[in-house]
Amino acid sequence: MTRRPRPAIGARLSGLVEGVEALGQPATTTLPLDALQPGQFQPRVQFAPGGLETLAASIREQGILQPLLVRPLSGGRFEIVAGERRWRAARLAGLTEVPVLLRGLSDEGARLAAAVENLQRENLNPLEEVRARLQVAAATLGLTPGEVVPRLFALDRRPEDDPGAVERLDTVFGALGRESWRSFVKNRAALLSLPGDLQAAVEGGLDYRKALVIGRVDDPRRRAELLEAAADGATVQALREQVAPSPLTDPDPVRTVARRLTDRRTLAALDPARRRKLERLLGQIEALLDGN
């Protein structure tokens, strides 16, 4: 029996959130390159020059095989929802206009469509993929990407609080493949909270698991040493051993708590109730320090 090919991500998510069904439909018109501008929800931040040149060469020979997805703006301008890489390559190829699929998408629909289109390409770096998956989760829950991480942690801890949201996340991440939303938020969402030096290292090819281990270190000079060790082949376990405090030393609880309070990942994981409780406790500590 011949196995049917699996449908594209966009098709499997069709109807869950406004705008996804637009992906993959035939173009309805063409627009000048100069009338288009990059989208605000683009998760991709790197466009390798070599890859753009290769795509431009293909466009010169075959044209653009998949239209760009765009939505109208004011003043005769259009925002690219999906297809910015093709737009850039078309400019390199010398085109003056490109085929587009024009859709009046909401911000939520545009955010999800941009994320899904990029995830279909499967050549994002780990940070870009995390951004794309967070956009999918945010659109699914009707939140902004900045709000969605603490919400995911809260749902993981207490799924009974909103079983409908859990079901929607299970469905969407099941369609995306690779990992569940629970695994994603526990293991990879923290990448976006890493310091800039580590994010740059990940974009340059550093294993994200090593970056998360090194990210436990506050001192930039010490992180640089660990990055050098990682570049020389240090394993994740070897880095953990270098980062972990010595069992022979008695850790200072004040320094430990202070370090955790400056860790954005720790604060992002708190639900609103626990955050309010933490703020009350900090107020009491401040009063003690002031002698009140």
C-alpha cells in the first residue's frame, strides 16, 4: 500500500488560528518589490548571504515558485507575513515585482502564519526556532510572545486550571512535530533569556544545551572561558561540572538568592500569584535591612 505524504504544517494547523489556511494557496496578484516591507513578526533574524545568492540564482532560472504572503498597510504599502527570504533573493536576482497572496490578516493570524512558514523551512537556528514556536504558542493562547512563557509554565504546573488551552497547545505542537509544548518550555524557551554573548554563540553554531549550562554563570569573563572550553570540545557534562559549585564549600544563601533573583528565566517562570508573594517577601527583607 502506498503511504500518503504527510500534509504540510500549515495544512495540519488549518482552521486553528486565523490566517494559517492562507499558506500554500495560489497567488492572486503581483506587487512591486519596493511596495513590500519586512514583517514585524518575522522570527528569522539571519539571512546568510551565500544562501540568498543560491536562491537568487534559482529565481533567475525558474522564477519564484511559491508566492509571498502579504497583508495591506496604509499608503499603498504591504507587509510581508511569509516569504521575506524570497523577497530579498528576488531583489538580488534583479526582479522588480513578485507574486503574492494578499490577505487581510490580524496581528494574531500574521504572527502564526510567519512562524509556521519559517518552521516549514527547517533551516532556522535554535534561537529563531524558539521565537517561531513561541509565536505559535502565543497566537494559540491569544497572548503576546512576552506573556506566553510564564503562562506555559503555569499551565504545565496546573493544567486543570485551563484544560481547553492545554488541549489547543497539545494539538498545535503535535502538528508542528519534534516536541511537546511542555518539553519545549522546560528545555528550550530559556534560550531567549540568555545573555547576548551566549545568544550570539548559539547563532554561530554553539549547541544550545551547552549555552544553557554556561548561562548559569553571571561573570562575563568566566562565561568567555567556558565558551572557549566548549569550542575546544568540552561536553555538556564537563561544562556542568565546571559550572556547579564545589561540594566542599558552604554556599552563601544570600548570594544564591540574589543570583536567582537576577535570573530572568527564574522570574519568567513565576505565575502572577507567586510573583506577588515574592514581591511581598522582598518588601519585608528591605524593611529588615532598613532597620524597620
